Amino acid sequence: MHKEITAKKLLSHATRPDPWFGIKHSMNIYRGCEHQCIYCDSRSECYGIEDFSNLYIKVNALELLERELFSLRTKGTIGTGAMNDPYTKAEQSLNLTRGALQIIARYRFPVHILTKSNLVLRDLDLLKILSGKYAAVSFTITTAEQKLAAQIEPGAPLPEERFRAIKKLSEAGIYTGIYMMPILPFLEDNEENIKEIVNKAALSGAKYIIPWFGMTLRDRQRGYYYQKLDQLFPGVKRKYINTYGNNYQCAVINAKKLSLLFTRLCREQAIATQLSIYQTKRPAQLPLFEQ
Ligand code: SF4
């Protein structure tokens, strides 16, 4: 179900860009997400989204963005996709993310998009313009296995479609790559999965893969995830309880081995394991006495 809301503010600001992704300003046009990944951290109580199955649309998002960018003095990277997918299904007809990219391009801000959807290809024309400043499009891919992906990310386009989108973006000269996280313990933490993701990434022209070998679990997000594990993978919940108890950070048991394998494979395929983030250029200092 879709509901319209009016927001007071659109962007939230970090005191300094985060070291992984270089994001200074975060933008969420939607609340909730139609992709409904069973592991989604946005279900956690701290975010205050009571019914994550509904999509809330910030109907005044573009108006707010225009106003906020007009008065922003620091041109740091605008990130979108951390709390919900900016290319959730409704975006196809609402065009709000597209509208936001148009505004961002006009104000010449760098941008980082995180998504699971090939709908981002619709905005290739804008991404080309944004790339003149800085644009990175990262696709979350946690498994290369289509059947498993359809179970754990039921509303999102399949990984095959995401790899195809990476190929198209890469061929168009857009800086694109993969977030390989979370890696779900006992479901995705096998060598074949890591090998397949890296191989397909290389074939698609991905420039980077950023990994994390594990997941986070807390309060009602854990509750929802465990309920889904019982439905889809009977017996697996018990392994989580025995291994992680109430831990928030749940690294896969063989994280070190998988990490070594991943690093070797990426080196062989010349894929970076870090994002090249947007750097604010310092004004060149004039030599003393030069006018
Ligand atoms: S796409 Fe991202 S935000 Fe949407 S449900 Fe999946 S993990 Fe959550």
C-alpha cells in the first residue's frame, strides 16, 4: 500500500564524509521499500518505521531538495539508497528519484546511488551529466543464485538483471560496481557464491566490489528475519541462535577464508575492493607575493 506524506526536511548531513562511501548528505525520498528483503536493517526500531511493508512517499521531496541545495554551502556527495531503494517499484511511475537527480545535476553536486534495481537505467541520460562532477552507481548483490535471491529479496529484480544493468552502465562510461553485503550466514557464505559474484562482476565491467562477510541483527528486524527463516529455510534459525545469541554484528564463521579468496579473485580480475570516492579539491595556494 502507498501512502503520501509531507516531510519537513529531506537531507540529513554528516559532520564529515564517511570513509567508505564518501557520503556527506543523505537523501531518502521514500520511507519503506517494496523490495522487502528479509534481512533489511531498516526494520530496526531505531529508525521508527512502524510498518515497513507500506511505502510512504514524500510528496514534497523535490521542493525540499531544491530549497536545501540552494542554501547548502558544502558540496559533498549526496547519497541515496541506505534506508530504502530509490528505485523501488513505485518510482517507475512517480519519477521522484529522477526529479531529484535533475535538481542535483543542476546544482552540480556529486552523487552516490545504491540500488537493487535496473530501473536506474532509465536515468542514464542524467547519470552521464552527473558523471561530469561525480556519480557512482552501486548495486547490492548478495548472491548470484537466482532462486535464493527471489526468496530473500522477493520484490527486487533478480541478480541477473542487476549484472546486466552494471554492464550497460559500464559500457556507457558510468562508474559502477557492487556492494556485496550482507553475506547471510549459513545461506550465502560459501566459496561458490563469492566466486560467481566476482566472475559475473568482471564480465559485467564492474569497477569495484565492496564486501562485508556477515550481517547485522537487532530487535524487530531480527524477529522478522527469524520468522522468514522458519518459513523459507526450516532449521536455519537454530544455527543463528546457537552461533550469535543476541549479537548485533554476525560475521560468517568462515569470514577470513572467504575474504582471502575474494581478495585474490578481485586482484586477478583487476576489480577494486574500495570505492573511489569524490574528493573535494582544496583551492590551489598562490605562491607568496604572487598577485
Ligand atoms: S532494497 Fe534495501 S532498503 Fe529495500 S528492502 Fe532491500 S535491503 Fe531494505
